[in-house]
Amino acid sequence: MLHRNLMVIALALLLGACGFQLRGSGTQTFALTEIDLQARDAFGETARQLEDLLTSSGVRVHAGAPYQLVLLDEQQSQRTASFTSAARSAEYELSTSLAYQIRTQQLPLLENRLEAQKIYAVDQNNLVGSEQERVQLTQEMRRDLVQQLARRLQALTPDQLDRLRRDAEAKAEAQAPAADNDSPLSPPTP
């Protein structure tokens, strides 16, 4: 018994020494110290989980921050992945995607979409259990999306955001005269 306990302790120390961490259990550091979080479903589970993660990591989430993280669209879909010999669905593929945008108060800087997918088996003799598995997998995919987004935010530095802001401002300034020339009220050019 003592030998087994010493072996478990030694293994735990060895794993800790090499930097091993369970996924999602490490501390996350962000170069951004503040951000405004906007979402179509501001009280939805994804927005709540993301806000909790950001605030627990030391990021101040408030309106008026120099940069906004806007959760544009979260979509979930389900399709049959395989059939039984009786032409019934044997497995379903669940997909969840999250479109987001990072912007200043006026200009979009970066836009992207994240995706997570899971497959689960349908037990025709236990439909309640299959539904519970679907609900659990949906929650896991949502957590995966939040973690993916957190990793993307961690990778952003203030210098990168400033560069993206300058590029977006230059692009907006370049498009402004072109938009004025396309206006039906502008005089024709000779």
C-alpha cells in the first residue's frame, strides 16, 4: 500500500515538474487588461462563460473599454453521421460555431469564426440517455469554443491591436472619398 502511494506521489511530482496541466485548468494571462464584451444574447451561456473566464483571468470587462469583443452569431446544427441496418440514425454529428469580431468603438479590426464538433451514438432503447448525452456534448462544445476564443485573445498584444486599428483607419479613410464619388448627389467628373 505504501509503495503504491509513493508511486502515485512520484508520478504526480514528475508530471508537475514537466509542466503538465489538465486542459482548461491552467492560469490564463492576457495582454489586454480591459475589454468590452458585447453579444446578441448578452445573458446567454456563452457570453456568461466568456465573461467569467476573462474576469477570473484579471481582464476588466466593462463598457467604454478601448476594444470590444462582439459575439456576432452562435449556431448549432445536427446531422446524421451514420445509419443502422434498419435505416435509422445510429450516430449524430453536432456542430457549434461562433462568429466574433474585435473592434474599436467605430471600426472592425478582426473577424473570425470558431467551430467545434462532436459525434454521439443514439440508443433507440434509451432515448432519454441519448438526449442527455447530446445536451452534455453541447455544453462541452460551448466550453471548447470559449477556450478557443480565450487562446486567440491571449495571443493578441496591444501592439498588434494598435497596428490593426491603424490599418482599419487607413482603409476607412481610403474608402471615404470613393464612397463620396459614388454618391448620386455628387457632381459628375469630367
